Amino acid sequence: MHKENIQHEIDLLTQNATRAKEQLAILTTEQKNAILKAMALALDARREEIKTANHKDMVLAQEKNLSSSMLERLQLNDARIDAMISGLNQVADLHDPVGRILQEIKRPNGLLIKKIAVPIGVILIIYESRPNVTADVAGLCLKSGNAVILRGGSEALYSNQAIFQALVQGGTKAGMPQHSLQFITSSNHELTYTLMQQVGKVDLVIPRGGAGLINAVMEHARVPVVKHYQGICHVYVDVAADVNKAMAIVENAKCQRPGVCNAMETLLVHHDLAATFLPKIAALLQKRGVTLKGDVETQRILSGSTIAPVENWSTEYLDLILAIKVVPDLAAAIEHINTFGSHHSDAIITEDSVAKQRFLAAVDSAAVYVNASTRFTDGAEFGMGAEIGISTDKLPVRGPMGLEELTAYKYIILGNGQIRT
Amino acid sequence: MHKENIQHEIDLLTQNATRAKEQLAILTTEQKNAILKAMALALDARREEIKTANHKDMVLAQEKNLSSSMLERLQLNDARIDAMISGLNQVADLHDPVGRILQEIKRPNGLLIKKIAVPIGVILIIYESRPNVTADVAGLCLKSGNAVILRGGSEALYSNQAIFQALVQGGTKAGMPQHSLQFITSSNHELTYTLMQQVGKVDLVIPRGGAGLINAVMEHARVPVVKHYQGICHVYVDVAADVNKAMAIVENAKCQRPGVCNAMETLLVHHDLAATFLPKIAALLQKRGVTLKGDVETQRILSGSTIAPVENWSTEYLDLILAIKVVPDLAAAIEHINTFGSHHSDAIITEDSVAKQRFLAAVDSAAVYVNASTRFTDGAEFGMGAEIGISTDKLPVRGPMGLEELTAYKYIILGNGQIRT
């Protein structure tokens, strides 16, 4: 694409989005819910077209020899289409995050100041492979009153387009403002990069995907970014741990679903407990098929097994592999977590209330746990109902990002003639 | 500075700041207040050194023929040093923003989830001329538990250093963690640009200054930015306005302090009121020394006066100059504001409740007023006590930025052995 064509396309996308966001900001909850339900119906009605489109993507993906895990993420079947449909209906049932009064201040001069939640505006979402993201993101953004520009992976282009067209067709019939959803069919990177530099016209970019995508967005974006990046999560078993809780939580955090961002990657064990605890937990984890790696002290204690050394304490294995370190005390555990972790989810297992407080205060992560599995860091588990991702950034949003996190705020000030003296 | 020297300096600054932020995050309110009061005392004790340093800056500035407004901003006298001192003491009296419980969720599985306010972490502040910013920013960041890296303008180097040294000396005696405040003496731009690219080590950059500084930060920053940019503020006088309120508010918004960001730059008047209202308000404003510019309709109505045309509706005059436009209706007023404004502060003057609601909902600005002057957009006027600036961004912070806006949040989750099934 030539530079002037890119600029033309950018102008069109942002002007459309601006008009849409103005109309979206003033829709009522009932109007938004009707649109969501109409989108769900349209997905159901166009189910066969969506499956046909997905089949095209799958054939192309097989020709390109994409990995089996990539193919697995790409594939749509009736169950996955049903999940998109029920997702949209669930979002319709959730509380409208727009218009919430976050603060109310009555000033001595009579001014009434209200801080209220408003849509963020225009959100650019860049995602890879899973076509269900198209529907999930569209639903959450619509309910939170945001105009969205979707840029999916080229490997899912036919599927994404089919879903997008169904959503637009259904939504429009129920009164969705034109261009509330826009979909970029071009795979031109320059276009996407330029779009994330439109300060004031695009309000937020959310990349969902691997390190390559995240790094490209960090490099090029000039508008605010919310990253869903790595989860290098820790469980620290303190000297005052209840060993039964520790066994169950460590097993759960590693084994229940090892391929996700809130699974544990590193186990830290207090030195005074290591000689008794490590052999027990190692036996349990090895029975569950976990490959253990460890520092020198762990290797010494578990000398009966073959424990490989840990090459890098910041590795996100996303697999049945666990790094183990023996630490001299709580302070060393906290320092390890803050240095090598990804500020996602970290837990302490202890019955010592001073240790609990210190861990909660000092660990600089989105979710800090006492005596529970890191696997709970999730929009649904936090009671948010649905999430667009889990932010590993600190600003503007941290941790699970649900409907409320898809809003910004403004101040409205009600007076009766006040002037400043 | 060579590239390797810059990297060495960056590593030193960020490592120092990381250590400081860890200690700052766990200070008690009492400890922080004691540090603030000790800083205030130290400024008083080193008053003569500060004035001597400022004299050096003033001499150099005069040699360099800096403008008189620049010199005015640069100069320190006893009154300005007193203001810094009382500012620090006032911040000590404000409520601690860290540790506030923003939300509390009890889950059916017994998990107690608390969303709590925490310091942002490491904040880089880049500012120009006014040396009092050094003390103001240091006080607000200390109270909110943030480590701060200060980069002042070269024209205020001696003054800033003298203030910085007093703050560090006073604060340290009262237990301030080492490197809570760091000051960059080098005027090397590459160093500052590299610093604002330290994702994960610097958590926020706040530029305070003119368009050149703001644009440089937007170009180079990779960490979140809060900009205090232009204020192109509007007052819209609706057909249903109370004319007395309109007269007083328009006069106040333009004349009370025209050189600040929340002063009105453009007056919008409903067509049906223009013929009666414009001559009255023009007479009042011209008596106050305001130069009027207008669209064709305004020029026609005010044909007795000399009304120059408006070249650009997005001009921030910061002076006794006012652009006037006659609009056909409320919708046109809203569209003008959203198109040409800077999303800072905008007001409607009306007694019509439907018009009020529509304006409040549709105007996409940090502060939207009904029947009050735009001049109230200010941390102190909003009851925040003090502000580090007024954000013209939507994310992560919008409008006046006080102590609470200098915090992020994290989730702490208290369990008794919960695992995910």
C-alpha cells in the first residue's frame, strides 16, 4: 500500500470511529443489550457461513503447515460458535459500566462535582488466530460504549470476516450505530502501526498475542497500550506454611492448566522447610508428569531424582515444567518475585500474619495471593463476568480487564452561576 | 555523552529508583508526613543558599536574553519559598492515597478479593523554568509513595539543585529512603529519551511545559504518559440561558486569569439569542480589554465594532483575546467543541434540563460544566488539595491530577487453601 493510500485508509477508519463513538456514548443500556442479543441471533443464523469460512482458513493453514496448536486455536465448531453466542448474551446480562458515579463532591460554593464512568472512545484490538475473539471483543466493547477497530491474524481472515459480518448485520438491525465495529482486512503492517499513532483519534490499543506482536506494538504505539503479556507466576511456601494447603495449591497452580498465564512457573521454598517439603511435593508433581528444574540447594535435597539446573528464572514455560528455588527467608522470596517475575500473580502460603502482610504489601504484582492458587486471576473468577484480557501493565489498567476497565471517566460539574474569584 | 555512558547512567537511575520504590511502598502515613515536614524545615533552613543559587540562574538567564515572562517564572523570592514550604506542609495534612480499598469482593468459594490503591512506582517528571515545581512534585510523589526522577530545565539548574539538595537533606534526616528523589543534572536529551523508554523500570512520565517538550515526549516515550497540554475551552450560551448568569460566567472564564489552561478561548452563542446577547457581552468584554474575533455572523451582528475573523478555531490564545461563533443549535455547539476543543473544560449556560443532559453526555472533555465558569478545573477547586497538573489525556488519568491520581492499584486475594477446579 502506498503512503497516501495508507493515510486515506487511516482517515476513513478514524473518522468513522469518531462518529460511531459519539453515538455509542449516548446509547441507553436497553439499546445496547438489544444490539448484543441481535448479534447473538445473527451468529446463530449465519452459523453455516461461518463454518464454511473457517473451513477455508483451516485448509489454507494446513497447506502452510501451521502447528497443530495453531490449528486447534483456529478451528471453529458448533460448540465454539455456541460459546460466542452465549458470551454475547452473558455480556447483555452484565451491569452497564457506563454512567457509574465514581465520586461525588459537593463544594462549599455550591458546585456539585460528579466523576462518572464514560466509554474510553476508540479501541484498536490486534489479535492472533482465535476467531472467537472477534465476537468476544465486539460484545465487550459495545456494552462499554466503545467503537472498536479489529485487526485479526491473516490466518483467520475468512473466519473473522464471516463473524464480523454477522455481528454487523445483526447489530445494525437492532440499531447499532454505523461503524461501531470496523474490521481491517488488509494485512499491511504499516497501516496498523500508523493507526496506533493516531493520538486523540484512537484512545487505546490492546494487543493480544505472542511476544512478537507485543514488542511490535510497544515499538510503534503512541497511544496508550494495555498489554496481556507473560505470566511468570510464583508460589512461595513460607516456613510457617500449612503443608497440606501448600501441597494442594502448588499442585493446582502448576498442573490444573499449565498452558495459561496464571499458572505457576516458579516455586520458592523457605530454607527451613525445604528438606521436608521438597521431597513430598516433588513426588506429587512428578507423579503428575511435571519436569522439575532447580537451584543447587534443590538439586542437593532432591538428589534421588534428576533435577536439571534452571537456566533463566524469567522463563514462562506454559507447560508441565517447574523451576524450584530454596530461599533463605521471606525477604529473599519477595526480591526474587519482584526481580524475575512478570508482576502478574504471585502467592504466599503461610499461617504467619506478619509474613502475610509483608508479602501483600511488598510484592508488586497485579494479583497477590495468601493461601490460594494463582489460577484464580481471571475476570470470571474475580466476579467481573467476562474479560477482554489480563493486563500485565500497571497503568492504565492492571490485572483482569472486564467491562469496568473498558471505561475512562469525566467530571461533570453542576452549578447555578458560579464564577471563580 | 557516549551511548555506553548513557546506558550506565540509566541503569544507575533505574536501579536506585527500584530500590527506593520498594521501601516507599511500605512506609506508614506517619513516616511520610514526618519526611514532608522535615523537607519543609530544610527549605526554610537553606533559604539563603536557594536564593543565591537562583540569583546565579537569573544572571545567566539575563545574559542569554530570556524573555521577561521566562524570567518572571524563574525568579525565587521569600514569598515563593514560603509557598513551597507551606505546600509541603499542606501535602502532609492531606489524606494518604495509598492503601485505600477501592473495591471488595467476597466470592462464593470464600476468597476475599480487595482492590487496593498502591503507588504507581517510578515517575519521571520533565519540567521547564519554574523551580518551585521541584518541591511541589517531590512532596506529592513522596506522599503517594512514588520514587521520582526529576529533570528540570537547564535555565533553572542552580535553583533546582539547591532545592533538591535541601529536600534530600531534610527528608533523609527524617528517614526518607535513599534515592526516593533523584535529580538529573545532565541536559543530554538522549539520556531523558532513553529513560522514558525503560518499560517496567519507569512507570510513568509526566511532561510539564510547552508544545516542544510535549511533542518530544510523545515521540520518544514508550512508558505511559500523562500530558498537561493545551486548554482550548468553550462556553456555549444556549437559547434557554439565564442571560445574567451567562454574562458573569463568560466574563469570568475569559478575564479572571486569561493566561491559564482553564480560561475560555471560544464563545459559542445560539443563533436565536445572538442578536440580543452578543452586543451586551461584547460591550462588557471590550470594557475589560478583550480583543474580539468572530465568524461572519458575529461580525455582522457586532458591525459597530471592529471584529477580526477567526483564523483557527483550535488556537489557545492564553490572553485577552476571544473567538466568537454563532451556532444554529445545541448539536452544532457540541460538534464544534468535540472537533476544535482540546477536551479540557467546556461549559453550557442554559436553564433547559434536556439541553443540560445532552451537553453533559455528548461533550467529550475532562470537565463538562452546567452554569459555571470553566476556571474551576483545578485540583484545589475540586477539593483534591493539590495537583501535579491537569491531564488532557483520557487514559490513564483525566483532568486534575491530585494524590489519588498518583496511585495505581493491585488486587490482594485472601484465601484459606482455595484451588481452582
